[in-house]
Amino acid sequence: MQTDVLIVGGGLSGLSLARQLQGAGVDYHLVEARSRFGGRIQTQFVESQGQTGYFDTGPAWFWPGQPRLEKLVQELGLKVFLQYAEGELNFEDERGQVFPGQGYASMAGSYRLDGGLSKLVDGVRQQLDSAALSLGETVTKLEQTAAGIGATSVDGEGQVQTIHCQRVVLALPPRVAAERIVFEPELEEGAIAAMTNIPTWMAGQAKIITIYNSPFWREAGFSGDAMSRRGPLAEIHDASPAEGGPYALFGFVAMPAQVRQQQSDALKQAAVEQLGRLFAKDALQPIEVILKDWAFEPETATPLDAQPMYSHPAYGLPHALSNLWQGQLMLGSTEVAANFGGYLEGALESAEMVFRKLM
């Protein structure tokens, strides 16, 4: 296979870059290691009582003042809605004692996408030439030669192929690229160190989503927001669809990844019991419980990402990564965006930045 630009990674940044290149008439090919597009964007669907609910297991929110995302949503004809924020916030102390009315919904004013964020991914993908997209294909080696770059990839059946290109964009977390791809010639030590030192946003996180036929917390005057020092969920929010059910609460798991690994069933049960303490006994009877642990997806996280992240990193493209292989090798994930690094807007920002360089 031969192309001008090879995009490695089919998340929002890679798909957005492909969309821009296609619009400019630039030959490209995009390969994604997963069996689906979207990267950390993933929506799961649950049917109950004749209704289908959509629940984002990765990012769920975006905010005013993110112009690229707003523009893309409008271009794709998608609808947004405000995060549910009516009612009070509950607080749980270390002993499991609950104190209601400790403030209001902390994510008030944030937006969600009607139908789930996977609609954003699907909307972009449907505008792309399907012949220029490959799923289930992992790039294992990049070799710079006098003729360009040869990319070795392996599919799910172990079949190996070489893609010949002139330029490569790594639209995946820098740590993952540094760990999984062999570079020939080897990148300078400072470049590998810079890639390894960039934390992958939310890669070490796990979310639990509990799904119900009734939004009993709303009926009791609660927003669905809660904070806890006992856990296992530290931060909880309403995750229900824009209209109708089934309804849901979700929380971020406050437990090290190594501890979570062998305790999925116990963890889900403990989360349900916690919601029963925080809201009502109705919480003890979910119709489904979803646990999504990103720390154990090799396309998202490395062992370094299991370390807790206590603040938002100062993202951007380090100088050591600004001119790899004389500009033939570029990074393009949300982690290298200077202004909105880590966010969905950052994925679009990085794609825009790389597109300008390629042109």
C-alpha cells in the first residue's frame, strides 16, 4: 500500500485530520488498532421498557468557549443539551455518613451530545472514504528511508503488511506510541523521554454507570451529583439521556488501577451500595451496571498511566518533538494541544495544528 500521509489512530483527532486532508485533496490512509473508531470516545446503549439509553463510558462533557467542537457539531447537524443540574449535591464522609444539600451540581453549564459522543465520531467517519480507513490494524514499526517512511502493521489475524508513505502522524497518546512502535532510526533519547513524560489524559480512570428505569434522585430533589471520601466512587453525576429513559448515575472510581484489576464484580456491587447510601434504596436495584476501566486498554494506557493524576497536566508539544525525522513524523493527539490539551476540543486543535504543518 502507498499513500502520502499515514495517520496512526482513529480517535477524534485522527478522524478530524483525515477529514481535513480529504477536503484538501491530500492522499491519506488511516489505521486504527481497535475494532472500532473513536479511541477514548465510546457510547454504550441499553434498552429497557421500549426506550434506548446512551451512556458515554469515556468523555461525556464539553463546554462553551470551545469553538472547533461547536462548529463540528453544527456541521454534522447534531444536537446538544445541558448537563442535568437541578437539585442539591450530597456529600459522604469517610464513615459513610451522608450530608445532603452541600451545594449544587458541579458540572452545571456543561454540554452533552444528544445520542452520545459516538455520534460525533460516526458523523466524521461517514464523511470519509472507507477505502482510506483500516480497523484492527496495529502499526508496530516505522522506518525512515531515502524514499520516505515504511510502516509495518499487523492485523488481528497476524497478517503483516508495509505501508509506504511520505509523512506519518501519530494521532494516539504519545506514551502509547513510544511503548508500542519501533522507530528506525531510533528517535533521540530526549524525544522518547518527552513522549513518555506526557500523561495520557484520563487513561488511568475507571467509570461505573448504574442504569435505572426511574430517575428517583431527581424526584427526591437531588441533581445526581455527589462527592465522597469513602467511595468507591469519589465523584458522581447524572448520566441520563436528554429525554426519556432509561436513566443513569455515573461515578469515577477512587481506587488504584492495580487494586481494581481483580475486583470488578465486587467493585460494581460496592458502588451500587454506595448509591443506596447517597440517594435512596431505589439505587440498590439497577437494571444494569457498566464498568469501564481504561487503564487496561493497551491502545489507551501504559503502566505509567496507572499512577494517579492529581491535576490537569500542562499539555502542548514539547520542543524535543517538534521536528522529528526532519518533519516527516508528527504527533497529533489531544495531549499535544497547547490550549485545550486533554479535552475533545484539544483533539480537534491538534488535528488543526498538524494539518497546517502538512500543507
